[in-house]
Amino acid sequence: MAVPVLHPPHTYHAFISYCPTFDTSNAKRILDVLEDRNFVCCFAERDFLPGSCTADLVVESIRRSQHVILVISPASLENEWSKFEMLMAVEDSHKRNSVCLVPVLIGGVKVASLQPPLPLLTCIELRENFENTEEIIQAINNHDERVKEWRREHDKKGKMSEKMFLLFPQSCRCRDSLSDENPLIEHVGHLPVITKNRAGTIARQYRNTIYSVHDEENEEYYFVGEYITVIHTMYEMEHNAATGLQTNEKYLQAMRFYRTIRDILERDPECSGKYKIIFYQDNNNSFVDIPKVICREIKRQIRKESQGDLSTETSLNSFNRSLSICGPDFGLYSIEIPTPSQMTKAEPNIYRDEQGNVKTVEREDQLTNLFTDPWSKETN
């Protein structure tokens, strides 16, 4: 089984936190299991240099680890040093805005005896014979092998990319199936279901869909794809008069959201290299050959993967402009820019000067700058 690639600032897959007085032997057994599977771990007793400030080393090691394995025993619940490490791990998880904690319960500890927020996480109750350590490996292994396994099982090597394709239509309209975009895109199956506790839903199931698509030479390719479904809310708001969301405003919000989600997928270690956003213009009755766009991108990703390059592109201009794949070509947006005269005039600023006299100053209208397309010169 492949292990996740470590990207800066991470140099460890896991930091193992334990009570050094009573739980060292159990923690070492967990360490041996992980390192036998090629995971890189930080273990204080072995890796902390003598003479250094231990508290600083704990904080830095947690920051440099993708996950923190909390070995929780009756002793660790009473040990002040273990409490400090738990607190630092929780604080780091808040800073990175992702759950990186893996509570492993030993010695008969129950979830009900834990302090928040640990009871909200999926805890692993380690059996005395350590026969369920595979659960720990699954918890820290965020490398999704399901696409590779499906491709190998169905003999589709060279016909399918490892990445999941996320479709981002400019209209923000997300249809029930990608097949509704074009009849040449066909639903062929699903990846194995993933079950997670998420946002208050226990054992929530996630099912990813596999589609086939044909290129110009009628060669069949496969991909895992779906819409970025959250954008459909903007489409619905645009068509609901009560919200007051105008089409131009929707386009602007879609631009901002695209850049945000792209940056998240590029920078988050758990997402980097796993997803590909395909943006396309489907407004004003314009025709976009979606199968052609997807096939071209599948082939491109397959070439990169064969060369061992799984990096994520950051350029908006890496692809054929006429198809606008990978990133929006903002300069080609057919947005009817409202003029300042069409907008509500701003009220004047009212303030008091140093002598206490009331003054009024007309504010400069910023609407022209707001709605000016900064990429409008990039049309060649």
C-alpha cells in the first residue's frame, strides 16, 4: 500500500503522543506497526535531542506532522504532560482548519470519559492483542487508492487518470448527472463507498461516480467526476427573485469562489494533486464540447502521471483558451458590465473636523473599479 507523499511543512506522517511513565511500550508497538508500513513517525523518546526544550519540540513536531496519534490510557488522562500534548494537538488542528487527530484508546478507556472535542472524533479502541492496528493505518493514510484499484480491476490503464475531475460551469448550474451535459458522457459505475462521521451525520456514505467519454477518434476514456455542487446554490439564488442576486453579481462571486477553491485544493496537503477543476463557459447559449475538453484533460493527466509528475498547475493560461479548461479566462467573459449611472449613488460621508464642525464629502464612486475586469486585456 502506498503512503501519502509528504509536502512542506510536513516531514512526518504522524506524531505519537503518549504517557511516558506508563504507555511507552504500547506506543512503541504502534510505532513499529506504522514504520513497518513505511510511514514516517515522530517518537519523542527516540527523536527528541537531549538538552532541547521539550515543550518547543512537541509544538514544532506536531506542526510538522500530518496527523497526531493520541495514545489515551487511564494514566495519560491524569498525566499533565500528556494533557499538554493533547492541548497542543487540538490547537494545531484548529489552526490548520482540518481534523488531524487520531485518538487511540487503550486500557479500558471509553469515549464517554474523554474531554471535548475528542468525543466528537472517531476514536479507535485498541484491542489487547493489537489486532485492529489496521484502523490506525487507515486513519492516517489519506492516499486514496480506489481509482487505481478500479482501473487495475477493469484493465483501464492508460485510459483513466488518477485524479477526480470537478466540473465548474460558468452558469453555476449543476445537473443531476454529468451525462445530462452531453450524451457522449456515460455513467459506467462507482468507486467503493467511503463511510465517515461528518458534520453531525454518523456513518455518512460518500459515493463517487465513474463516467466514460469518447474522443474524436472514438477512443473510450474514463474518469471520476462530479460538479462542485456548492455553486448550484448561486444558480438557484439567481433564479429566485427574493434573493436579489443578479447575473453579473453571480459571475463575480463565481470568479472569487473559483480562485478560493483552486487555492485550497492546491495547498491543502490532503487535497494537493488529487483533483482537477475543469471550468467551462455554458452561458448565453454558447456551445462547449465538454467531451472534447474532458478527453484532452484525461490524456494530459495520464502523460503527467506516467512521467511521475503529480503536481497541480497554478497558471490560468496553461490550456487552450478557446476551451477555457483548468481556469476561467476572465477576459473572455461575456458579462454586461453595469455603468456607475445604473447603480445607486453612494451617500456622502459625514464627519466632524478638528474644530468640531460638521462636514460632508462626496465619496468617490468605486463601482467602476469593482466591475472592471482586470483580465480584460488578456484576450489574445
